[in-house]
Amino acid sequence: MGGFRGVLIDLGGVVYQGGAALPGAVAAVGRLRAADLPFRFLTNTTSQPVSGILEKLAQIGLRAERGDIFTPVTAARAYIEAQGLRPRFLIAPALEDDFRGVACGDRPAVVIGDARDGFTYARLNEAFRHLRAGADLIALARNRYFSDAQGAPCLDVGAFVAALEYASQREAVVLGKPDPAFFHLAVEDMGLSPQEVVMIGDDAEFDVAAAIRAGLSGYLVQTGKWRAEDTLTVTPAPSGEFPDLGAAVAQILGSAG
């Protein structure tokens, strides 16, 4: 452990839960900033635009810039333009703002994110029909579940991605975590290599193990969706496990060289 030159931090379940900051999280981010250690927020949140995330961070007393936050939309815009896609979106209406102005091509695609109550039978069936007609399936994330403001588990977009894959017999291109390219996008933005960076998250599978497979280190925090049994089954195992973000940051700063 140690000697990290950059940090990636998940948001939901690590920095905040619902609309409230988790204990010590804001101070922990402040310590990274004071130490002049580069960091980025790497989140699979696709239920709200970056502007909404910035507003939430401001409400809990955490200063951040748009460039500090990497969501799957960051990768999706580049992918849509590079592949010449003509996307049909199955996403939350608020997220459409982050796709405004993207240059589209002629190749049809279905882009799916966390639409929450927008996952109606009619919309899913419409997406299925486009996939059957040959459209590509682009998933902004494929997390299994998330925790709501009360800590209760809720179905995440991965369940709906799996349903469309099964019905259409088409495999999704996943642009958020756990895709290694998503981690590398944020790492490269800091001008670092994966070996110099640690990811801090509450999801043993999609935050931590995925980061390690992408060449980073991965710290698991025991907040948010963390469950003790996850540590026993996930491969590769976390590089470190800590009670919360504050403890993980203390380890990083204590061993930074």
C-alpha cells in the first residue's frame, strides 16, 4: 500500500447517502485538497446530470468543479461521436442535458441509463424492438443495485440491461464502471498511470475489484452498500478495507511519498 499520486472517489455511499454527507466525508476530501493530492469523483450515477451532482455536493458543503466529476456520460459522448451512432435514449429526462450537442451519426443505438420510474414496459419494449432491428446496446452502467436515502437496496440499471440483452440476444457495450477504460479516462485526466492511483468505493465488485483489474489499487469502505460477505467472495480482493472515507484518506496521506 501507499505512495499514491492520485485518488478516485465514488460518491453515493462513500461521500453522501441520499441528500446527506456521510460522517467525516467532507473533511476527508478537504484533507486531500489541502495535501495537494489530485483526485476525481468517479461515479456510475446516471439518474441526474453533472449539474445536479455539483448542486448536491454544494449542499453538503463540498466544493467541486465540473471537471472533477466523471460520469458514464463523459465516456458515452465520446463513444457516440467516435462510432457515429444515432442514439435513442432510455434514461432519466434530467440526464438529457448532459447529452445536448453531441454529434450523432447514422448507426442506430439504444443508450440505457438509470431511468428509475421511466423503466415502463412500453419503453423497454420499444428499446427491445430497436435492438431486434439491429441497433447497438450501449449501457451507461450495469450495477446490480444501489442504496436509497434510508439505506434500503433498490434495483439499479444492470437488471434492465440484462433483460434487454437476454431478450434481444445482443451484448451491451458498458461505458461506466466496471469498464477499465472508464477508470483510465479519469486517471489520464490527472496525468497519471493506473499504478499510481487508488479507487475508493463501497461496491466491492464494481468499484474495487474492477479498479484492480484495470491496474489501479482499490480501497473498500464499510459504508453505503458495503456488506461483510462481499469481501469474502469478490475477486480480486480489496487492496485495503476501511470503516469510512476518512480512514481510507488517512491511510493514503499517511503513506504518501
